[in-house]
Amino acid sequence: MLSKLREKLRLLSDYNKLAHIEKIARRYFVMNSFDGVLAILGILVGSLIAGAPAALVVSTGIAAGIAMGVSGIWGAYLTERAERQKEIRDLERATLTKLKATQIERAAKAAVVIIALVDGIAPLAAALIVLMPFLILRPFLALQQIYYLSIGIAFAALFMLGVFLGNLSRENIIKMGLIMILAGLASVGLSYILLGTVVA
Amino acid sequence: MGTVRLMVLDVLKPHEPSILDLSKKIAGVPGVANVDITIMSVDRKVETAKITIEGTDFSYDKIQKIINDYGATVKSIDRVVTGKRTVIG
């Protein structure tokens, strides 16, 4: 059992080296988590301005998360597959050999699936994390408090994504976190300005 | 009958896997004692490598399978040493 797992991990590490899975998956993870958090933040702010009930926020938020998830999986699968097939064709031409059923082809196929999953799961997971107060704290807190808590979590998630990126690029993590928060503030601010005139 | 003790292959390979990884894979073939890979030339997508394999009675088919599995091709077998003892470097 343990040796089988070790074998799978070794294979995955081999695929990772051949197809650079980690690098691309990480990029998709950050981009789509960011998208997920900002989209749900938008839903939260819009709902707060309109005075929407919790059930509406939860159903809209989760449906949006699922839509982003499906879009992520589909989009990444098709784009990544096309790119990888082109790469393999180019490599076949350069090495004068067929790469069907080789480790290179298997690694490319694994890369497509893993990257598509990361691309789809990241925004859905981000949406669920931000909506967590609506999902579990509804019986304990007032609606207004839940709204603010969710918005707070969204900003914390943005900060963490910045920290993750800062850690990666060995830059100032606080600065990167704050840059991410700035995106959230811009989104919330614009919503307030534009919706304030429309809704009021 | 003597066994194959040394073989030099001229191989065209993609940049990935690195020669470090490829040498480890070839060294895992039964009978292989040493693997020496030297990059002879580098192109945009491929590189040419001289692979020297030393050992006792290793299977060329197994080595070729590993090389092909990683997207590389053996262009030619440039040298083979067969015998009861290794006397040639």
C-alpha cells in the first residue's frame, strides 16, 4: 500500500519534471483563486447594497462558484490539451520519432488533467471559503455580521494569495498581500460608487 | 561467449528529461554498472548526447526502450566492447 503510493508519487514527480506541471498549476491556482474571491466579493457587496437575504447570497455565490469551476475545468482542459498536443507534434518533428505511448506523452496527458482540475477547483474552493460564514454561522450571528465576516474572509484570502506570490518571488510578502487587498478595495469601491447611483 | 561490457550510443534527445535523470534511468537497467552521458551539441528543441554504458551483459533492448520512452532516439551504436573481461577503457 505504502510502496504503491510511493511509486505513484515517484511517477508524478517524473511527470512533473517532464511536463512542468507544478509551475503551470501554481499559476492557474493563483489566477483562479483570485478570480473566485473577487467574484464572490462582488456578489457579497452587491447583495449587501441591495439588502439581499442570506439564502440568496448562498445560492448565487455557490452557483457562481460552480460555474467558475466548470468553466475552469473545461477551459483549461481544452486549451492545455491543444497546447500540449502542439508541443508533442513539434517535438516529434524535432526528434524524428513518434511519441505515442511514451513517458513524454503520458506526462503531457497527466499535466492536462491535473492543470484542468486545479483550474476548476481553485475558484470553487475560494468561493466556498469566502461563503463559509453564510454556510455555518447563520444560526449564531446577525445577517449584517455574517456579511462583514464574509467580506473580511475575502480580504484575508486576497492577502494570503499575495503572501503566496510574495513567497514565490522572494519579494516582500506584506507588500504583495497589500497589493492584492488593493484589488479587492478597488472592486468594492467601484461597486459602491456605480451601484450607489443605480440602486439609490 | 563473451558478454557486452561497453556500448557507446549516439542519441538525439529532447531537453527534458535532463541527462541527470536519463542517466539514472539507464543505470537502473540490470547489468549496467556505469553510465556516462556527454552532450555533444544543443539545438533549440533537441540535443545530441553520447551515451557510454558500462557493465556486464546488459540488455540493449531495455536501454533502447528507456531512451525511446523519454522521447529520444538512438541514431547509431558507435562502439561495442564484448568479452570475458574489461580490458579496454
